Amino acid sequence: MCPICKIRNNVVKRGFYRRPSDQKKVQRYRCKICKISFSEQTYAIDYRQQKRGFNQSCFLTLCSGVSQRRAAYIFQVVPRTIARRVKKFGEICEKNLKNYRENRAKVNEVEFDELESFIHTKLKPVTVPIAVEKKTRKVLALNIGNIGAKGHLKKISIQKYGRRPSGRLSALKSMAKDLQTCVAPKVRVGSDKCPLYPKLVRDHFPEASHHTCKGSRGAVVGLGELKKIVFDPIFTLNHTYAMFRDNLKTLSRRTWATAKRKDRLLLLLNIYAWFHNLWLDRKRAKPRLEVFDG
């Protein structure tokens, strides 16, 4: 398919070339309408990459509790190379999640809540609303937004960085809007008793039934996400949050591997969310990063 006019029927073969990095034979094409040439490598994940041999290993490593700098040390590359992979992988995983929502069967039970982290310093907290399917534990939608510091850090944050506009509500609405594409009209929604959630559910899922439960104290295991009670009504969601914190180094508690930019943290969240879904679907093969088209 031509990358410009998006038409398949007007594309003809135009020889091939050998890729310098690994001498692989790559087919070239030419569009008869646009008069441009391209190759089968144009749509590949490793397009224009010189060191493409460690892409899949890098994808698995970033989703296994390893920081970007340590990943650069493991693969003997500069940190800038890993940062470029994060951007590329994050964009692919975001598209994969979108295609997954649009092409899957309608979900009848979902749970959502917010996970809190920070950017660069605890004086700049962010909220991460995540929605998961209750039956399979798969991540369906997520987003990120700024929130204000709490407790004794609130005054310090205002003095140092000023009042930060809250993006909590917009992040929740964006997550709910994405969720609309993959849920049934009469979906059963589970969450805690946050006062923002009932109106959010009514506005975006008018026919849904909303079931809430009181928040509980975090247990020692699960990095505070698993709750210290016998039966947790939203265990699926809290278990997924615990896996996010354990497998993404930037979300771990008491870590110095903090994210410096909100958009970069969102890329990492999308990467792990897609890995999490692949991990739940695994059989004999390990998860691989590929373009998902339904």
C-alpha cells in the first residue's frame, strides 16, 4: 500500500536492495499515481533503525522492572537509543490498544480507578486512570493527568512550582470516551466510592449499572495496591495496578528512576499495558511487539 495515497492496486514492484545492517533482501515498490518509491520496510517496526536486533528483548526488558539506563547498559547502547525505542514502542502500543478496543467483542464487566505517581518530584503528582476487563484482567483504556500535591507537600509545591491546573477530570473523561468503543450498553461498572465517578458513569454509560465499594487499607504485598481485606470486590483492578507498579520501574515506590515528562510516562504506560494483554494471551510463545490490526 502506498504511504501517500493509501491505495494498493496502483503499486508495482521495483527491484530490491540489501539492508546494510544485516544484509537482508528487502523488496522495493513504486506507486504509479504518486510516482514515489518505498519498500516493505517502510511499515516495519524497525524502520530506519541501525541496531534492530535487540528490539524484542528491549520490549520485554522495559516491561520487567528495568530502568531505561540499566537497559542501555544491558544492551551496550547509549541511553538515547533506549529513549528512541520507548517513543517508537509507545506509539505502536497505543495504536494496538486502540485497534484492540475497536475489533474485540463488547465487554460486559469493567472496573476502573486511578493510580497515582509523579513527574520528576513528589511535588508534581499525576493521576493515571486505568480501566480493565473484570473477566480477563486485560487493560482496555488508560490516560494521565496532573493533580495537586496533598498533605504537607501541598504548600511546598505551591511555593516552588505555583498552582498546577488539575487535569484529573479531563483524563477520566478521555479514558471513559475510549472505553465507550468496546463496552456493551448495559455494562456493569465497578469502582471505589470516589465522588467523581457516579456522574462520569452516568454521562458516558447511561444504561450501565455502577457498583461501588469502600476503599481499604493497602497490604504490605502488592506495593500498596492489593488491599488488606479478606475479599476485595475490585481485586482484578488492584491486582493489575500492583503489576504496573512492580513491572514499570518509574511507577515503583521508593525508586530514583522517575519519569521526567508526562508524555514519556504515558508512552511507558501504553507499552506495559499492551505487554500485559499479550502476557495474558500467551500460550507457548513469549510476548512479541508487533502491529496489531485486529
